[in-house]
Amino acid sequence: MTSSPSRTAASGPERVWQRRVSGYLPQAARLTSVLDAAEHARLAAFRTAADRHRYLVAHVAVRQLLGEHLGVAPSAVRITRQPCTGCGGPHGRPVVAGTTGVHFSLSHAGDLVAVAVAAVPVGVDVEEVPPSHVAAATAPTALHPGELCELAALPEAARPAAFARCWTRKEAYLKGTGTGLNRPPATVRAGAGPRPARILGWRVADVPTLPGYAAAVAMYEEHEVTDELHGEEPG
């Protein structure tokens, strides 16, 4: 029996798991058999070891967490995709086939992977804090006008981290809705300040993470997100 990845949620149906790719890779490498044929093909198609490793860790972890949630072996979890909200193609939001009330999202950046599992639609995002010139160049097209004002009010040195936390909140929400970046991100106000902005019908929360990264989770409806859900930082 495979051991499941540790997670940040102490109880309840919501789980947010995050780990360093470099730390979890040895265990994931021993569990490649849990992946399905499509995942193996995707894994083999990556050109760099870093991309392969992030994909492997993320997909082994999501299968373990979903398997535990459903009470089945990780290899028995059937993952498919909804139609794309932009073009209708078979590459929309990933879902667990043949089940209701089980939703998941995954994200990876740099040396960090995050997976969220919940009983309601959920999105999770992690990002590396960008260099200041990248944040400055990206913000005008990526952020809502209100977020740009919040960013401009901060000292210049604080803006890259604020941009990253704003972007993770925004992308977590867009992933949770299933629209992703088919919806212009500047039309969504998730907030660049210390606390996320309220989005009708969703609860967005920052997730403590590694230095140099930002992370956030978004869950459908007024579903409570408490400190229990993100009380353990990645190891």
C-alpha cells in the first residue's frame, strides 16, 4: 500500500497539500505506476528534467489524495477533462470521472507543488515572486484597475510580493470557476492588499508557503476557509 502525501488540512473535506519538488521526488519516482497512459505520455514529452519532475510530483500527489478521499487505489482514479470554456476542446478543467462532490486543482512553480481537494469547486495556485521589472511590466495587463491602485500605494520594494499574492488569488479563482485565462484576468478583482478581496459566491484565502513564493486557494460558495486548512508550511 502506498503512503499518501502529508497535507495541510487537519480535518474536513478540504485539503491543501504542498511540498518541495526536490524533497518529494524520490517518493514520487517510486510511484510512477499509479499514472495512467495519458499521464505517462505527457511525462515523456517534457524536454527538461525540471518540468518532468514537477509534473510527476503533482500528478502522483493528486492521485494519492483523490484515492484516499474516494477510498480507492491511486491508480484506479479516473481523471478526465471538461470541455474548454474558450474553444470547447477536450482540455478544460480536470475532473474525476464518474463522481460527484469531489473536486481538485493543482499548481506548480519552481520547486513547489500544491494540490487542493474539496467537496466543492476549488482552485489553487502557487507562483514564484517575480523580479521587480517583470511585475512592473506584467501588472498593467494582468491586474484590475483597483489592484493597480493598491500596488502603486506600496513601497517599490514591496510590489513584487504583492503582485504575486494578487495573481495567485486571481488565478486560483479562475481555475476554480473552470474558465482559467479564457477570462481576461484584469476583469477580476482579487486584491493586492494584505487580505483578498471578496468575490461573490467564492471564498479566497492566502496559503502560507515557502519564502520567495505566494500561494492561494479559492472555494465555491461561502465555504469557510480557516487557519486549519493551511496551518502547515511546506517541507
